[in-house]
Amino acid sequence: MSAPVLELRGVHAGYGRTTVLRELDLSVAPGEVLALVGPNGAGKTTLLRMASGLLKPQLGTVHVAGADATRQAPFRRAKGGLCLVPEGRGVFADLTVRENLRLQVPPWAESEDVTRALEAFPILGERLDQRAGSMSGGQQQMLALARCWLAKPACVLLDEVSMGLAPRVVDDIFAALKGLAAEGVALLLVEQYVDRALELADRVQLLERGRTTFAGPADQLDRDAVLRGYLGADVSHPSPQPTT
Ligand SMILES: Nc1ncnc2c1ncn2[C@@H]1O[C@H](COP(=O)(O)OP(=O)(O)OP(=O)(O)O)[C@@H](O)[C@H]1O
Ligand SMILES: [Mg+2]
């Protein structure tokens, strides 16, 4: 069996003297879709930032495609096959769609062709000369996601990419992600729509207060327990409800 595309072993991570993630193990096999769920503040974003190299672990190791990446910079890990789609819309508002797409092609790619991204999100092809900042929130999110098709990653880390979007747009985004997974790209999916994430996922890992409280096949997750975990969590910062 080939090495996991991403593997965290015994990781502790946090900010300053605060430890958020504790004794964390996580592994994503090639082509696998892993849903990472848990209440607000559980440490999901922290985990993705640490896995992609933006945050150093306090303890433990990170392996990318079998190689020790614990001390590797984000750029190196990206070259090794990781692609992070962070929270919020990571596009350059003043540049056109075409310019944004070109910037998403990594320097090590053999081709500067952006056709693959336009096949995933045809709307972008109709808007190539439009200023990215003047597009709708959903279109901007699709543009931010285009890098997943351009960087040829082995594993994409997605942080709440459906946040604040209309259900129809979320449908389009999930259909596109399903296509990406069908091409053999592994996904580590953090998602407020737990049901949608579980539909796509092979496995699920539940994070509560920085620790894993369940890891296994998506259909074996006790959804009531998840809901209790969510309700018992810090509800002073609830997830924003989707608007338009
Ligand atoms: N830059 C930071 N500095 C200090 N503490 C932080 C920082 N970012 C996050 N934290 C803290 O780390 C903990 C985990 O936050 P994180 O954003 O990883 O949670 P999350 O699971 O992504 O939550 P949500 O579902 O709300 O996005 C929280 O207690 C948060 O306050
Ligand atoms: Mg988060």
C-alpha cells in the first residue's frame, strides 16, 4: 500500500503558550475523502494550518507522501502535493478572473493551461475579463477553489468552503469536489454542513477540544453524539447562517 498523502502523528499545536491540538493522529490515504468535523473552536482550522505548514507543531510529526515534512515550509509542502483552500475567499479582488487563475498555477506545473479549472467551474470561463472583486460570493469561492484543479495536488485541505453561500451554489461546489475526488485527489474536508461532508466522505474524524473523539467510517459516526458535542460547545460564537 502506498504511503498516506498526509499523516500527522502525536501532534500538539497551538498559539504561543496555548495548546489547542493534543496528541493528534490523522491520516489521509491517496484518493481518500476524510471529513473533519467538530464544534466551533475544536481546532479544525488550526489543524489545517498546521498540516499545510503555516503553523509549527509544538510536538509530533507531519509526513507528506511518506516524507517527513515537519520542518518544511508551506511552499515545500505544496510542492509535495498539499493544497490548502483557507477560510474566506482567497482571491485578488482587483485582478481579473484570468489573472487570478494564472497566479494559481504553481511555478512547478508543466503547463500554464487553466482549462481544467474552467471545466470544473464553467461560469469562470464566461467571466475571464471581469474583476474578481465584482463577482458574486459564490463565483469568488469557485475562483478560490480553482487552484485545486491547477496545482495538481495529491491532497486538498478545504476549510469551510461553503460558508455563507446559497444552497444552490453549495450544490455546485460539492459536485465539483466530488469530481475532483473521482479523479483520485484526496480531500481533507472541514465543513459546517456535516451531512454534505459525510455524503462525500469515506471516513470521518471528530475533533472536540483539540482531541479526536471518533475516527472511522462515515456511516458509523453517532450523529446524535456529534450534535450533542456541537450544542455543548462554546455557542457564544455560532457559525454564521448562510445568507445569499
Ligand atoms: N491566531 C490565534 N491566536 C490565538 N488563539 C487562536 C488563534 N486562532 C485560533 N485560536 C484558538 O484556537 C482554538 C481553536 O480554533 P480553530 O479556529 O482552530 O477552531 P475551529 O474548529 O476551526 O472553529 P470554527 O468551527 O469556529 O471555525 C480556539 O480556542 C481559538 O480561539
Ligand atoms: Mg475554523
